[in-house]
Amino acid sequence: MKIAFATSEAVPFAKTGGLADVCGALPLALGDLGEEVVVVMPKYTSVPHSGVVLRTLNADYDYVRVSENVTFYFVKADMFLRKGFYGDENGDYPDNLRRFSFFCKKTLSLFKTINFYPEVIHCHEWQACLIPLFIHAFGRDYFPEKIKRPHTLLTIHNLAYQGIFPQDQMFETGLDSTYFSVSGLEFFNQINLLKGGILYSDSINTVSPTYSEQIQTEEFGCGLDGVLRQKSEHICGIINGVDYKLWNPQGDTHLVKNYSINNMEDKLVNKLKLQEALRLDVGEDLPLLGFVGRLVEQKGVDLIAKSLLELCREGVEAVILGTGDKKYEAQLKDVAKQYPKQVSFNCDFNDKLAHQIYAGSDIFLMPSRFEPCGIGQLISFKYGTIPVCFKTGGLADTVFDYDSKIQDGNGFVFTMYTEGAFILAVEKAIELFSNKKEEWNALMKKIMRLNFSWKKSAMTYSEFYKELKHLGYVI
Ligand code: ADP
């Protein structure tokens, strides 16, 4: 089938989070299954630094064929050539509606230019949400007569980001005012791109089954649960995969020493070197907790910071890597200052250190308040680093509480969102780490064998696209 991805990020060209991991890896996995995939994204300043050489198609697009069946196209415009993708230290760019309207229009015009008419346009996040509306309003401009209108699938990677703009910017979309209504983009007198995308796309999926249910409730719906319930029968959840070419301790070039199930002692070498490099007390028996992620409310950073004060008194060590809200950065700096030999806070976006943390830690922390899928816990499985998670979204679908009696489960899970419950789960993990070494080692090996490859997810998407294809219609 012919599939087009419209995304604002993809590894290795631009990344702020999991969206980039998905849009970098899923197209390749689909290509391996025989799907023909075109990925369209903006050409940011970061793109030429990816190490991948691009070719010029024309004044509007660059491109690169990354595999037999997969080609990436980059929309060129000065408005994408900025320090950040969506904003800088002063906040979101005020012209983001103009930037991503332009991106959506250029994505649609590409198909005629390269004579590639997708059967499904797979739109990701609010940045691509105007595509189904533009097809509705101007479909004929993009798809000649007799071409079947493509089916639009919207993937919501995180409902908390909706693309909200003042009503007086509506002209930037080029859509007439009828699209600014309760059954369109209007949301409390503002433009809400995600809402428009939900209502105008043919199908919707989220990145885990549990999250697809949760977003239809008031608690997790971020104000859009009512809109989502209207489309309930068109919503499903497909769990993300991990790119094991990038995330595999056996061949990971960022590690001090590679390891696998057959030489777990080399995982320990990574731990000792990490402790040393970050000037923590060095010792194989000191339980080392790791965290890699955006420092935002969603990720439970305050819970980590507060709990660490107690856990450090019990002799635990922690390596934290992340950037985000200033208040969390300050909170973590403070904990690291109080326990300089036990807590290393690295306020940075650093891929190499991320790999070393997944490998060198004993336990990976993921106490997210909500989590659409979460990649951190899946990566930590592969590195034999036992995750401690809150039971929510994709974490609930992938991490199951370990029961020592029957040696069942693959991590440690807490179900009440309190500091006490989180600390108890970490302590339970540490108890096993410190006092039941054989069981701990068996658990490490067990999680390293789990398979969350993209191949599996891509097969599910491929089947899903086939179902959608039959639902398309001629404009
Ligand atoms: P989200 O998409 O909500 O940010 P995910 O768990 O789905 O969360 O994906 C986060 C991805 O970004 C992971 O690959 C993680 O390792 C990476 N990451 C997050 N913060 C950093 C950082 N500061 N440095 C390096 N990698 C990071």
C-alpha cells in the first residue's frame, strides 16, 4: 500500500521526544513489510546536522531515500530555520499556526509533485491536524479526479498538546469561518487544531490500548474527552515499538562495554564507569536508579525529587537526565546539591548519556502521571534495567508488577499516585536487588528477552491500514 506520514519530528533529523522515535522507526519497519512509505516533515536547522545527505527536489522540498520503500521529504521555508522546532526560551513561537498550516498544505501539494497518491495519510499530533480539514475543504486541488481520496488516520501521541491559537489567527489556515464552529476547530473561542483533527480525520489511534480508553474519560481527556467519545468507534490503541538497531546493549556504541544475556557482568562495568564519570560513590552493591525524560509534570518529576530525599537517606543513588520546567530543574539541582555523592542531575539533552543511563542503572524510574505509551520502560527492558512505573496508559499495558512468590511480572508497579506508594515500589525493587541476587539476575534476563520490536507494531499498523483503505471514497 501507499502510505504518507505527516510529522513534525523524526529520528535522526529532529527529536524532542517519543514522536521522533516513532516516526523515525515505524516507516522503516513498514517499508520492510513491503509498504511504500513517504514521510513528510519540516526542514529545520537540525536536519542538515543529522549526518544524512539530502538531495534537492525543487525550491520547496529536499528528500532522501532511506530504504528501498521509504523516502523522507523535507518542506523548506525560512520559518522552520529557527533555534527550536516549536519555540525557544521565550515560549512557543507566536506564528506556529502559520508555520504548521504551511507544513500541512505543502505535505498535500507534494503528492501531485511526485505523483505519489497515498491510500492512507497518517497524521501525527496537532502539527499535522489541518490535513484532514484541508482535504475536506480543498481536496480537489490536491487529488485529481478519479484519484481516490486518501483515508486520514490521526495518531495522538500525547493529548496534552493540542495546538491552541487565538481565533483572530483563523485567516492563517485559509479555511473559511464555517470551520470555526463547535463541530470544527472552535474550542472555548479559540482554535484547537487537535480538536479539528479528531473530528475531521477518518480514524484515530493512540499509542497504547489503555491510553485510548483513558482519553475518553474526564480525568485524562484534557477537555477533549467529549469530542473523543463522539468518535469512540473509530479510536483504537497500538503500542509503539523500540528500534533495536539503536537500542541494544550488544551493539550500542555509546557504552563503555557491550553486553548481552550471556555476559551480564559487563553490564556492571557500565554501572561502575557511570558512577565514576558522574562522581558518585562507586560500588556494585549501591542500588543505582536512572531517569531519562522531559522534566514536566506528566513525568512525575516532583515525585522523584521529593522521594529521593528519603531514598538517599536509605543509601540509594540516582542519575537523572532531562531538561524542561525550570521549577523541576531547580528542585533536582537542590537534591543533587544535598547528596552530591548519591545524586547526579544532568540538565541536558544528551543521547550518549541517555544510553549510558539505560545500561548502567539497576532500576529505571518512570512514575508518569499519565503516559500515552512510554518508550523509556521498553528501552530499559532491553538493557536489563528493571522499571518502576505508575499503572497508567502504555505503562499499564507493558509493565506488570513482579511477584516474588511465583516470579511473575517484569517490573515494579504502584497504583496509588502518592510519594509513599512510589517509595514502597522502589524499596521493593531494592529489596530484591540487594537480598535476592539470583532472582534479580533472572528477572534482568527475562526482561531483556521481551520483544517490543517495531516489526510487531508495524504488522499491526499494516493490517490496520488495510482495513482503512476500504473505507476511502472518491471526492
Ligand atoms: P515523551 O515522548 O513523552 O517525551 P517517551 O518515553 O515516549 O516520552 O520518549 C522519550 C524519548 O526521548 C526516549 O527515547 C528518551 O530516552 C529520550 N529523551 C528524553 N529526554 C532526553 C534527554 N534529556 N536526553 C536524551 N534523551 C532524552
